[in-house]
Amino acid sequence: MDRKQERAFEEFVAQSGDVLLRLATLLTSDRGLGEDAYQETLHRLAARWSRVDNPQAFCRRVMHNIVIDLARARQRRPAEIRLVDAHDDGDLRAADTTAAVEIRPVLLAALRTLTQQQRAILVLRYFDDRSENEVADLLGISPGTVKSTASRAMAHLRQQPGISGLLAVTDTDITRKVRYA
Amino acid sequence: MPDIDEDIMRQLMTRATEDLFAPRAAVAQAVRRQRRHRARVRVTAVAGTAAAAGLAAGVLLPGAGGGARPAASGGAAPGAVSSGPGGSGSVRLTAAQRELFSLSAAAAATPRGDGRYVVLTEQTTSIDSGGPSGAVKETGPKTNVIDTITGGGVTYQGIIATNGHGRQTPPTVLKAANGNSPTRAELDAWPTGTAALRSALLTQARQQQAQAQRFMDQKRRAMEKQLGKKFKAVPQPRISDNDLVFEQAADMLWQPDLSPALRSALYKVLAATPGVKVEAGTTDSSGRTATLISRPADSGGYTVKTYMNPRDGATLESAWTGPGSTFDEDLYLHIDYANAIPRNPYKG
């Protein structure tokens, strides 16, 4: 990367960084791991910046792989007991932190019950608003698999006590708030 | 009404993360690391070629290249580690291999301690990144007492856990069940030939993977039964043989109670594993002279680092580092042997 490329890279991250961090948080279903995955995605993008045609697609592919690696690294560490519960505070820069802080633990806990592929498909399909074909291309699977996995994963989520509560109760509330936002 | 659910899922995902802002420092760090990386690439490319050449050369002998110490005993003499095409009889050791053989010789010359119990005092830092202000950090001394006959033992903790909201004291005494640690007899059953040990380490790693797969399958079947639906099996990630061998060998070197022959052989296995980086004459985080052995996993994502004592080949410190952070760091303060279980040093 020369100076000019560095500036272009910084500009890309300034524009897309927040969305990438949110993607990483959903994909890992964990705030701390999400930050790790986000950081590593930037490192890999920086390393190949001059050769990447589509940085958005590159980041999503790479992030998916990183999340799998992180999960594996975690799984293979010696078992440990969490001694203190981690607290998840909202960021005061957001307009409405209470909603995020209330929804987040429930949503992330529900997402954690899915497989990595199911989670990646739901997040790319709904949060990232990608079409079935785009998701299939990003994850290297067939569009049919995307469709069937998404509907299976949704069916599974509906069985989760926490999330089904959210789906039922906050339905109108959420729709209304978003429309006014 | 699948459409409504999908729309709500879209909203939930958006709302649940709308207060997350990317840290500014991450960009600058990525750029800086990239600059450093570019500066390093040329050096490692040359070193990598040399390592490959060293392995392909076939017969590796101790003492070649000037730096390695003479093998301390017959059992420690590094034999033929690998043979490949082009083994023309020329002897070439890379700098990394020389250091590993030197550690191997040092380990072979250091007798095992005397006593039934191994008393390990270590300093632990483990960071559990649970959230931005909630990252839990555990630091403090810990004394593990391992019974080398039963594999059981006891751990005394002087650890303090902190997060963004304050500190807590975890339980000070933990009992380990028999068989939690390998017994001396189990450790002594491992082969000490380089090729045999490598394949035994690989077998053990594959068994652990198969066990993880069975566990996942069990969980999946239980879920299918509960929900009356079929789920696709998630295949276990593919990990290269060299990744597995390095991790198993590094893990085993962490065991305090290895026989000199086994510790010595483990270093020879590392010398025959491509991609192992060795840095002699460095220091661990408490300032002791150490040889750093590390190897970034072929699949990326994390690096296992261990600091070795160049005088006896024992582990001083080990760390798991992953993207942007260190997961765990364990620092051995000292290793002693005893014939009775010592009292809790952190009590009172």
C-alpha cells in the first residue's frame, strides 16, 4: 500500500467500518469476539488492498472464515469457567441505546444456538440485505441451500423461548420505531 | 407468515447492533501492521526457502553449522529426521533447527525431579473478552500440585478477576480429579523416536477431533429429536497435519513431568515440522532468558507461542494469540518436586 492506497483504505473503513463491526458481532454472536473478527478482517483487507476488486464482498467472505477460526480456537482452548459475568453496556453515541441493550443479549443468545452456516446465512440475508444468489456466492454454496437453510434456521429460532417472545411482543413496537427513525 | 418473521428478524438484527461503532484505532493499526509486514516479507521469504531446503536435504546431523551443542548422551543424538528426494548427503541445518536441537540436547541432559508431587507455581493472565467494558481479566499466581501417580491434584489460586465493574475473588482451592493430568506412567509410555512420536501425536489429535465430532453429532441428534426436524451435520474444520503436530508437541512440552528422553524427542519433532519459528536469546515476560518457539497455524487465525528455558528445555511461558489479542498467557514461576502435598500458600 502506498500513501494513496492507504488513504483509500482508510476512507473505505470510515464508510463501512460500523456495518462491518455490526456484521461481525452478529456473525460471532458475541461482542468481544465480534471486535476481534472485525479487527482481523481489516488486517486481511489491508494486506490485500491493492489486489481486491470488491472490498465489500472480500470482507464478508474473509469475516466468515475468521469467525469459523475463532470458534475453533475457542473450542480447542482448555476448558475454563467464567468467573464473573460480563456486562454489556450501550454506547451513548446511539440514539436509542436501551432498545439495543435489551434486544441484544436475547438475540445473540438465540443466534448462538444456530450453526455457523445458518447464522451466516441469516445475517447476510436479513441484516446485510443480500439476495439469495449473493449470499450463495459469498459463502460458496448453492442458492437452494441458502433458501432451505434460512427457512430451517428461522423455524429453529421460533422455537427459542427468548426470541419467540421478542418476535411476538415487540412486533408492532419495532416496526413503528423503525419507520419513524 | 414467513415474510413477517423475516422482516422482524431484519429489524431485530438492526436494532440489536445500532449502538455499535467501529473503533477508530483499528484502521490505523491495520495500516501500521501492513507497513511492518511489508518490511518483514523479504526476510521471512528467504528464511522460508532456507527452511524448506534444510528439510529437503534429508539427513540432519547434530553439531553441524557450529551453533549446536554436542548431544549430551547417546539417547539424545538427533538421528535422521526426514529423508526426501535430493538427499545427496549434504548436511544443512537451518538456524531454527539448530536451536531446536540445542534445546533437545539440553533437555536430554536434565534429569527429572525427585518426588511424587510436582508443584508448579505460575502466573496467569487470561482475558475473556465478554464485552467492551465487561472484558473479564484474571490475573494472579496459582500453584498446581500434580500427583504423578494418580494424575489428580489440587490447585491453590491467588487469582483476582476484574471486569469493568470491579473485582471478584474466585474460589481459592480447586481439586482435580484423578486422571486430570497424565500420570508419569502414561507419559513414559510415549515413544521417543522422532517418526514414531510424530505419528503418535497425530493419532492423538485425530482421536480428539473424532471425539469432538461425536459430541457435535450427539448434540445435533438430541436437537433433531426435540424439534422433530432434520439438521445438516456440520463437518469438523480441516486442520493440517503440521498444525496438529505442532500444537500437540507444544502442549506436551508444557507438561512439567516429562522424561528427559521424551522432552528431547519432542524438540526433534518440532525440528522436523515446517513453519516453526525459533528466536533464541529473547526474554519471557518476567525477564528470564528464553528461546521463543512459535508457529502461525496454516489455516490462520491464531498462533501458539512458547518460551523455553535454553538451559534445560523446560517451558517458561506459553501464550495463545489470536486476531488482535492474546487469549491466554501462562507464566511458570518455578517447578518443584515434593513428597507430600504442600499447604495453600495464598491462605491467610
